[in-house]
Amino acid sequence: MAKVTLTIDGIGVMAEPETTVLQAALAADVYIPHLCYHPDLRPAGVCRVCMVEVEGRGLVPSCLTPVAEGMTVSTESPQVDKVRRVAVELLLANHPEDCLTCGKNNRCELQRIAAYIGIDRKQLGRFRRSKEPIPIDTSNPFFNRDMNRCILCGICVRTCEELQGTCAINYVNRGYKAVTAPFGNEPIAESNCEACGECVVRCPTGALSCKGFQEPTREVRTVCPYCGVGCGIRLGVRGGKIVSSQGDPQSLANHGRLCVKGRFGHDFVNHPRRLTKPLVRKQGELVETDWDEALGLVAEKFTQHKGKQFAAIASAKCTSEENYVAQKFTRAVMGTNSIDHCARL
């Protein structure tokens, strides 16, 4: 199907027919502020921050407006600035101002948009109203929920429903008391939340933040060691230690998504009691050795315990090919069918 030609801020842009104005602009490196939009989710048009002006149509939400041939779009105009500014000021009116100590500092989309628009703190006074603070939910072992920072964009709700199919959270209460929470507004640990962290990585503010987060100095692309799926991950490293784990969007196995183990289960790597060298028992004590000696000892023991004396357990952390080799070794070399798999036990 032929691409659609449109103009955004005087720049000619080619886009697919099903593309929205926001998607076309971002693909052309034209920034349009947005909060409730995420490329992994269906557009919702909740925040109204992505408003643009289309010639002949007036103001429209760019995340919900499909491109059309010959369309002329303006992302900056007096009308757009007025609507966008009021929308952001309303979000910031009662928002906490301790950005430096927030878990999403410098990674907060609301913070970025406020700087982009140039919000004047004096103007926020006309919207500010007294509001009772909401207790922070720290029940989850991996992340905190601070609804005082929530802007009700709904990204967490849609992520849990559309991507995970868990539906652990939804909108609770009405008006100024509205929040996103589990059923009955109970702590997140008492819900059916799987702690995958998908909502945390997509949250545009500090409402959802990882506990003890540290900014990594570099990232290393690798494969998650927990199962045979082979999810691609990007491990954040700082001072020789793993401080974060993100899904690799370029991985065909998981497309950037992770489970609770892949995202939060790498503390064992830095644990002081973790074994980093093989141990061999000598004179009744376990002592460190190299892999050549350890594997040589294992091979020697294998020759002494063939047939019914031998049994093997395969691992779910291995690939299908590696498990195939394990069963072939057990049957053809060790002469027994006594092999099982940890995922079945």
C-alpha cells in the first residue's frame, strides 16, 4: 500500500496509512510531548498533552488522529501551547516537587515535558488545592507504588491488561480520590500481580519505581539465564556489579518484555556466598580448584557408575538442543533411561 505524504511543521513526512500523527512525527524525529501514549499499547488519548493543530480541522489529539494525504500539521501554535500548558499545569498542581530524590529523576517523562514547555511554578498556585497524602505502597519486594505522583495516564492499567493479561490493577474511586490500584485498593502484594515490572518500566512518572535503583554506567546485552526461552536482556553494570536489568527490544524471543525473574532476579550474581570456582573434596574438606581438575574428576566418577547406578536430571535453564544432548548422553553413553527434567518434577 502506498505511503501517505503529509507536512509536519513544514517538514515533508512519509508515513504508512494506518499510522497516527504522533507516530509519524516521532518517526521523523519531530518531538510532540505525550504522556499516556506508549508504542507497545493501544492509544487512549487520556492526557491531552499531545494536542496538535491540523489545517482545516483545528486541535486534535495526535495519538488518536490517523494521517491523511496532504495533511498539514502544526505542533506549535498559540492554541496548541495554551491547551498543552494548562493540561500539564493541572497535572503538576499537586504533584510532589522533590524531583532530586524521586526514583525516576532524569527518567521522568513529566519532568521532561515540564522543562520542554517551560512551566512557571508561580502559575501553578491557581490550580493547587489541599490534598491528603496517600501512603506509599511498599508491599511489593521489587518496586514501590507512590500514588501521590500518579497522573492517571492509565499506562500501567493497559500494560497489565493488554500485554500481561493479568488485570491486577484498574481505576479505583472517583474525582480527586481516583487512583490506579488493585481490587479494593488493597496493597499490591495482596493482589494477583506477578511482579513482572512491565508497568514500572512504562510508567512516565515516579508513581512506580524500582527499589534501590542505581543508574548504571554501562549496559551489557546478554541472554537471561533462568529458562530455555532465551529472552534478550540488557544488564546495567556499575562498579563491577549488576544494578539493573531491562528487556532487549531487539530480541525476537521476548521483544523487550521480561518476567519477574528476568527483571529482578539477578541479585545472586553479586551475592558474597555465591560459588565462583569449582570445589573438590580433599582430605574431608572442600577446596577450590580449576575446571580441568573438576571435570576430570567428574569424568572419572562417571566411568565407575554406569547403567542402573546412574541417573540424570536435565534443566529448564538449558535450551532444547542442550537437553537433547543430555538425554542422548544418558542413554547412549551411560546406558540408562533414567533421566528426568526439573520442569516436570
